[in-house]
Amino acid sequence: MNSYRSLRIALLGAGSVGSQVARLLLEQGDEFAARVGAPLELVGIGVRDIDAKRDAPLPRELLTTDLAGLVAGADIVVELLGGIEPARSLLLDALAAGADVVTANKALVAAHGPELFDAAEIVGAQVAYEAAVGGAIPIIRPLEHSLAGDRVTRVMGIVNGTTNFILDRMHTEGSSLADALATATELGYAEADPTADIEGYDAASKATILASLAFHTEVPATEVHREGITGVTDAMVAQAERSGRVLKLVAICERLPGDAGDRVSARVHPVSLPATHPLAAVHEAMNAIFVTAEAAGDLMFYGAGAGGPETASAVLGDLVSIARRHVAGGPGTAGSTHANLPLAPFGDVVARHELAMSVTDRPGVLAAVAGLFSEQGVSVESVRQDPGDGSAALVLGTHAASEARIAAVLEALEAHDDVERIDSVIRLID
Amino acid sequence: MNSYRSLRIALLGAGSVGSQVARLLLEQGDEFAARVGAPLELVGIGVRDIDAKRDAPLPRELLTTDLAGLVAGADIVVELLGGIEPARSLLLDALAAGADVVTANKALVAAHGPELFDAAEIVGAQVAYEAAVGGAIPIIRPLEHSLAGDRVTRVMGIVNGTTNFILDRMHTEGSSLADALATATELGYAEADPTADIEGYDAASKATILASLAFHTEVPATEVHREGITGVTDAMVAQAERSGRVLKLVAICERLPGDAGDRVSARVHPVSLPATHPLAAVHEAMNAIFVTAEAAGDLMFYGAGAGGPETASAVLGDLVSIARRHVAGGPGTAGSTHANLPLAPFGDVVARHELAMSVTDRPGVLAAVAGLFSEQGVSVESVRQDPGDGSAALVLGTHAASEARIAAVLEALEAHDDVERIDSVIRLID
């Protein structure tokens, strides 16, 4: 077909994604060669333990524990190790040697993306990471290229399949959070230690990546406000359903306009969405990302957010694209962080809130509670009071108010004698 | 920021999309320069009539009727003229001179895409056409790059906003096709001559483009089977609703597996979708494209399929991406048509069908009609018969059967004495 030499591909990691990538590279070699214009030669698969059990049988002669040696001879390094080290050092070495990099490592890109991108720019190499967010869903390339001529105002995504599965089960089957988590673990949707998922760390890494791309601004992971789903109760789910709403854990990346110029906010927390919202129809462990841009309007990208073959699809798409560029010649191109918009503190973010609490069942309590809201400048939109046995259940919906004001309201409520307990606080999306 | 010289941008066409592109380039010049790494200088806007009325006021000194002269001096040509000529000749001249090209011209890409891509490859130039399908929705780049490592099996899309608006109104408001078309024209969704939309020509151009990309195979526009919506009646809409279904005009591009290897089919026709299908929820003039790939599974891309600012977003995204490559150096890369799968004739395509007809109301007719199906090897899945005044209404649902067999059944039905009229034929999607 043509005489371009083989491209030497080093694969790091042979877990559920890595073994699929290796299998497809080996099985569909001719197809990849035709698409790229040169053969892709898998020169080795770096693993920690050569004898570990794999999802797919891999040729033993390709397996090696000498990851540094494997990287040294490669044209393109595909990193599927996860975690920060040794992935970071290996990729920096690879880039310094002029190799291109494909990675699915969201934690690494979130924490050290700029370091990798800078290292790539120095030598004209490429770093691709489509698989780091939304699994098989193309979202990195659309944000980096397709929307490069537009001004993105908001990215709101269901970017963690585990938590979406759990919340979906709580809604559709009335499961408790603990039962839904157990089912997720059983079905392989949740890991033995589910902390990264259910506490929102995984979604926060993705929020960092999405916000940085969407707003051409470095958004450190440490600046992403993060709340997981462990505070979501059966009562909150039931309350949402009574209002025709659905609870979802979302990553929200927003451009906040202001007199002193635009600022950027990135945050992860549960929200209550109208059942008619496109994201409300995202069930099981699926992912979807809703993007709003000034000219393009609303866009949505939907698909499988995880899974070995699904994630391998995104990794191989990156690999083919990068290999084509390698064959064509010329350096890689990437988005930039030129805009460097300031980050808005979480307290400045504005949303409608719904607060449920248990209060003393006596006349005048509602007025007293409502007074605490107005003292903080928070306007109450709706009130529902259900009398109980000695105490009453009170649900207040606010007009849009800043997180700082809501935090002050919560502090005042907690200090108030008639407020027995704050049962839940949830942010409402229209 | 850096010292790269300005990139000279020639814009051809100043209609609703062109005037938005010009406006954004002029208003947000600094932002584009920062994203690209070099200023984008709009050197001229080629128009037929300098004094024509425009959607947005454009600097008169930029307007010119000398399109060939404008193209001759450009680094990047943005073509928004529409139609085949003079667009084709101008772009071939531009590519021959080494300029890159951005176009939103689906008719041109569908009819002459390979000619343009070949011309670009000779000089290492780039051709980008994200806006040609799905308006603001990123779908070309995802198919060309993100899914480049996967095997796409089907692309099914609502890619024409006008016909989706009309069918949506027929469902949601009970409008007749004529009334819904009148409303679409009034709202600017349909052109004075709506033929290209309602007869499916526009969707067929897009099917050509999508099928070529998805299957790495040249699919000539003449090979796309095309049926528009003019045959859709109120009765068909009502019948679909009784079955919990929705009628949509879709472009379907499919890889058909076979003993002698895979073949490709591209076609445009109305289908009946379950109301729970993600495409059924695409209302008004919105577009959505549902992509199924072996590893990635189901993906969906949703957004505005037309409109000046929306389409300008896609054009400018292409422009920024192409300009970055221009600044970085090195030739463009593109997908290929290396696979060159054979095309399957429409008669080989398989689908479930629903046929409604009026028959003589006498005993034995159902058996006679059913016999015509079985003679052609078409298996009947369901029958509903409503007696009328002398004649009966018969609705037969088939199991999956080839279009050729269904065509033979229709011929036999039309020749049968007891069949007064075929009222409708619709293909069912599960």
C-alpha cells in the first residue's frame, strides 16, 4: 500500500481496557494499517506481573515488566496503567524522546495534564486522551476542535457510570443506596473500594479536564468543589419523584459572567433535574454530556462511559488519529490554556436549592425559619409543611441564591432551637 | 504572543451562515488569534451582489464579486455558497494553489468529495466539512477520528430539520402535512421550494457523506435509495401513535454482513420508531445521529441541525482546527476510502414492514392476502382487520424481510382483485 515503516506501539497495562486494545491491534492489524497508511506494530505490553490472570489471552512473548525499556523504543506509547506513578514519569520520558502518547488516565491528565502538554509541545509530539472522559463517547475532540470557534458557556455531564447506576436503581427499583451499591459491585460496575466513584473523586477529575478544555483555562483538580452521593437518601429520591424530578450526580463546568469579566467554576455534586431533561433519561451506567455554547446552542453526547471494549474504542481512535499524523509528518496541535480565566470560588456559584428539615411542630416556626432565609438575602419560592408526631417536616425551595448565602442559611438553621435536623439539601436544575 | 504571520481567510458567500461567520471573525479576532497562535485576517467576502440585503451588516470594503481573485490569494478558503458550481471549481483552484478549505456544502461534498480530497492530498492541504452534516453537531470529526479505531456497524440519523419539524407537528399537534409545511415555511425552517427537504434529497446527500466516512468506502449519492415524506398521511401518523410509535425521516447507513463479505447500504426513508427510542425524543427542527460501533456500542449526538449561528459554530471550529494545523506545519490528515466495500442494492436491505390496505369485506380475503405474503417468503407477524362499509381496513405487520420480497408482495397485492388500495407501507425500527 505504501512503504512507510511500521509504527512501534508500546502498550502499558493489560487490564480490562489494555487487553481489549491488544486483542484488536493484533486481530485487525491489516485494517489499522489501511486506515493509518502504515502498519501498527505492537512491540510490547508492559505489566506488573507476567503471570497475572487477564481478561483476554495475550501472547506471552509480548509481555514485559521492563516498562521503561519498552517505552524507550516506541513511536507511540499507549498508557492504561491508571494512577499517577509510574505513569507520569514513563510518559514524560516517552515525550522527551519524541514519542506520541495516548492515555485513558483521567487522574493523571487531571493532575498533570499541563505538564504533559508542555513536554509534548517542546518536541512537537501529541498527547491524546479521549478515553479519559466519557469512555467511548467522543467529547475531548469535539471540545478541543469542533467547538474551537465557539464560546462554550456550560458543560454538564453524567461522567461516572457507577454513581449513575446507583441513583438510577434507587429511582427505578426503590433500592437503598447500600443495596444499589452492592448490586453495582456484583455486576462489576463498582470497584471493591468504591470511594473514588461514590465520593465524586472520579467525576471531579473529569470536571477538571472538561473545564480546562471548554474554557481554555487551567482548572486544578484541587479547585473543583466535590460532593459525592453518600448523602443521598431514600427520602430525597422519593421527594424528587413527587416533584417530577430525578437525582443525578453531575459535573458542572460553567463560565460565570461578571462585571470584572468572566470566571470559571467546576464542581461535582448531586442535582435534581426535571424528568423531561435529556440527562434524566440517562439510565444504568451510561454517560452523557450536555454542552451549551453561544453559537451552537445545546449539544448532547451520549454513550457508554466505561467498559473494556468501549474504552478501547476511544483509545484506538486516538491511536489511529495520532498514527496518521505521525505518518503525515508535522507536529501535533492541541488546544491551549491561553484564556486563563480566573476561577470563581464555590460560594459565588448560584443555584436554586431545596432544603428539607425537621422542625418543632408549633405555631410561628415557619415564620422564624423563613426569617433566617430572608436575613441572608435568600428568597423563598415554595414551602411545604407536613405535620408529624411532635415535629413537622418542612421543605423549602429557594429562588436562585449563591452557595455562600445558602451556607449561611444552613449555619443559622443548625443553630436555631426549633430546627431539629437538616434532612437534605439538593440543588435544582431547570 | 508569537510572530506567526496572519492567515489570510477568504470567505465565499454571505448568507445566513456566512454573515455570522464574518461577524464572529471580525468581533472575536483576538480570541481566535489566541486559540490558533496566529491572527486570522478576513481578506474578503465573495458575493454575487454587493448590494444584496444581508442578515448582518458587513464592512462594504470586504465585499467583492471577484471570487476567483479572492481565492487566489488565500491561505484558507471558507466556502458557503452552496450548490455545485462555481463552488467546486473555486475550491479545486484553491486546493491546487495549496490553500486549505472549509465548506458547509453538503451537496458538493456528497457529489464531489473524493475529487476534493484527492486534490487536497496531492498538495498536503486540508478539507474540513463538519457543518455539512448535522449543523452544529460534531459528527464528521468523531466518525473520522474518534471512531477511527472501531468498526461502525450502523449510523441512523435525523439529519434534516425541516422534515423533522413537519413530522413532529403532525404528531404533537395533529397538523396535516400541508399545514405543518406551511408553518415550517412561515418560521423559516423550510425554503420557498421545499423539494430538496421533503423529497429527501438533502438527507440523501448527508447519508452519502456519513456512509463514506463510517465505512471508509465511496458511496455515490446516486446509490442512496431515497424516499421523502410526501407519502406520509394523517392516517399513518395516527396508526403509529396507536402502536406507541413515532414516524421520523431518517438516513440509515449500514454495514450488511454476508457470506461473501460485508456490504454497505445507505438509504433515506420514513421509519416508525418506538416512542422510547432516543431518536423519537428529537423534536422540532433538531437533529440527532445515532451511531452503533462494535466496541463503542451505541452513541448519540444531538443538537441544532441548521441555523446561521449554529452552522457558523461548526464552520469556525473547522477553521480554527485547520488554522492550528497550518501554523504547526505538516500536511493535513484525513480518513480514507481504503475499504471500498461493495454497495448492497436496496432490494437486499432487510426490515420489518407494516402495510395498511383496503380490501373487499368478504370471507376468505384475509387468507388470500396472507397467501400473497407467504408466496414471496414473507412471514406475517401481526394482522388487524377493521370492517368498514363494504370494504375492510387491513393492517399487516411482517417479520424482517428483504425490500425485494416486500416489493414483490406489493406488486401481487396491487394485482389482486380483492385489494382495493394500498394505503401505506412503513418500515419499523425496533
